[in-house]
Amino acid sequence: MQQGSAYFIEEVSTVQETHTLSLLVDNEPGVLARVIGLFSGRGYNIDSLTVSETSHEDHLSRITIVTTATPQVLQQIRSQLGRLVPVHEVVDLTANGHKPLERELALVKVASTGDKRVEALRLADAFRATVIDATTDHFVFELTGRQNKIEQFIKIMEPLGLVEVCRTGVVALRRGADKT
């Protein structure tokens, strides 16, 4: 028999993890502000945030949040989100090692001429980016993919004349037949 304290000491992890959370909420004014207020009021960071109506008839929207925190803080976030009145469901899409399907859309403006212009087009083709606007001195590329693909494309375009970037944020679904 082990001698020691009668209290259990839970090991606390300081390792930061990135998780994608999917919330099903009422589509009504103020809901997004309440969700964001929960994060900002407690000092939690949001890496990515997307919102869209998913069921017009039921007046429901899906909020997808990517956040980075320790496992204990992530548990607090899930629990506190679940207690908000307009929130119907909170699903951690990355819990237990699951890898959700995640995509992001980016519009990337590149201004260049000559060899740099040709190189930007060649690289865009390799990344499967589509030219959606062009003049003799610039392109606007549309690119979809995982965050790391978008970030890599942006980094490659910097020396070729990157002017501006607009990103949507991550949207995600659980793999398989289960409803998220």
C-alpha cells in the first residue's frame, strides 16, 4: 500500500494542441457575439472562425472555430460553449486523434511582370490555383485547400510580387457517415 496524500493530483499538461470545433447554433442576432465573448472574456484565442447558415427552415447556423490551447483549457472551452443558450451542439472534430476534412479559400493578389509573372503562373498551376482576375501587371488567384497549403502558396508568392491576401477561415466536417 502506498503512503501519501489522500488527495488525487491530476497531471496538468502544458502542451498546446490545435483543435477544430463545430457548433450548431440558432441563427439569430447576437449569437456570434456571445460565442466570441466567451473566448475573449476568458483570454482564449481563436485561430480561425467561419459562420454560415446550414438550415434555413430550422434557423440554424454552423460556427467552425480553430483554437490552440492545453487539453485542460480545450475541455473548459467545450464545456462553456455547451452551456450557452443558443448553442445546440458542440463537437470537437479533432478529439481522439480524428482528422476532419478541412478546407479554406484564399484570394491572393500578385503584381509582377516578365519572368516573375511567368513563374507566378507556373507555381499557381502546380498548386491548382485558378486565375479569377488578370491584367497586364497583376493576377488574382483563387486557391482552396488545407491551411498549410494556403500558407505555403502565400510564402512562395511573396518574392514574386504578393500584394494582398484574403482568407475565409477553415470550414470542416467529420469524416465518415456520422452527422457532425
